[in-house]
Amino acid sequence: MLRTPILYLSQAGWARRIVTRVGPARRMANRFVAGETAAEAVRTIQQLNALNINATLDHLGESVTSEREAERAADDYVHVLERIGAAGARSNVSLKLTQFGLDLSEDFCTANTRRVVAAAQAGDNFVRIDMEGTPHTDRTLRVLRALHAEFENVGLVVQAYLYRTATDVEALIDEGVRLRLCKGAYQEPGNLAFPKKGDVDENYDRLARRLLDAARHGPPAGHNGRFPPLAALATHDAARIEAAKAYAQQIGLGRECYEFQMLHGIRRDLQEGLAREGYAVRVYVPYGTEWYPYFMRRLAERPANLWFFLSNLVKR
């Protein structure tokens, strides 16, 4: 019941102006966001690496309105890739194409993103393109395919709550694209996405099995912890994780051939437990000043996050 209005608020400018001025919102955002600077984010990655956990770094931002903003985003990513390399950190990067100008021009966005993928390739690193809402799905796929035709070190996120994803996954597996499977965090209409959680879970398990099957014959992860394996399963749902582990064991798939991915600040116990069991784990580490939309999507995902925020708001 609360997911829809919270996701609406994540895109509302008036709500952003109010929430970002509230102290408890900033403090709680710190639970999910690894600071405002690249240096803070790299320190967080090094702490994760010490626990045998890899990372993917995301410089928060989306839906830019000028080419200069998009070019600055690419500059920031090139800079943070240099920082990752200099620190010897085990991390790749994730980005959103609307931060790189997708709403301005598809060709401009592709050229802008190419600069980051080329910088990552030069540093033996990897770029993951996040999937946004369905108004951007087809354009995101076109940009990904244009870049993947030139570079092997670029992959994509796919969302289990969309009806179309099963078809997209088959095509992308055939093309050799490294995929991260998540459930999906945007508000979508019932004609495009499964409206019930149980149906999303069932589709997630089905798609996870397909990725694990593909991983038996696909390229392995990179030696440095930056290149992820072909199959990356992003979820904090213990039932989904156990189902994937059981299926991988059933088909004889080694733990080095796939990885579990989670968000910074959520289920740290589960992250560390999987790492101790010898599973590959990668944590999505966002940083930057543009934290509001990301923060609101985290509130929408888990009621416990929302109630914790509201209780702290009342205590002011």
C-alpha cells in the first residue's frame, strides 16, 4: 500500500526539497550511502574487501537536464576508476544512463558512456549499466548493445518484475552479456510488471536458474575481483538466495561461477555470512550528494526502513 506513494514522492521535486532539509533523513541516508566523496566511498570498499567482499561503486545521480551535467558525470566516473585502480580496491562501477544524457540524446549518451567504458577497459575494470524505469528500457538496451559490440567489459541489470525480462534475458545470454538480476525498484503498471510479490519471486527464481545454467558455459569472473561472473544475483531475500544455492549445487556449478549482490547498509549479516561460506559477494556502494531518489526507493522496498525513518522524524 505504501510502495506506490513513496515511489511517486521519489520523483516529486517538492517532496525532495522538504525531505532533504530534514536532519533524520540525511542521517538515515548515511546508512545506505557511503558518504559524499569518492575518497569516502573507496574507504568503504576497502573495508568490504577486508571481509572478502567485492563492490560495485555508484556515483549517485540520474535524469540530468544538460549535456554539461552528463559530461561532468562521465568525468567523475573516470576519476573514480582511477582512484579504484590506485587503491588496488576490488570494485567495478555501476551507472545510470539518464545521468549520462539518455533523455537528451541517445547518441550523445552512448558516446558519453563509451568514455567511461574505455577508461574502465584501460584499467582492467568493468562497467555495469543499471536498468531504470520502463520508459528507458528499450533505449538502455540499444546503448548497451552498441557498447557491448565494442567492449567486453560492460554488462547490464535486468529486472524480474517485468514480463518482458525473460525474453530479454534469452537474447542477452546469446550475446554474451554479463547480467545482474534484481527484482526491480520502480513503479510500473500492471500491464508491464507482475503486480504481486509472489509472482515476482517465482519469476526471479526462474530467471536465476536460467542465468546459472548459462554460467556453466560462459566466461568466468576476472582474476582481480573487478570483473563479475556471467551470473550475478542481486537480492536480500534469503529464500531466493537459498533457492539459487540449491540449484547451483544441483547442476554442479562452482561458487566461483556466480555471485550474490546486495546493497550497502542492508543485511550486512547475510553479506558477511555468505562470504564466510565461500560464496562470491559483491556490495553495491553508492556515494554522492544526489541521494534523495535512491534513499526513497530504499524506503519503498522495505517497510521496516520507512517505520525507522518516521519514528526518528517524530523524535525530533
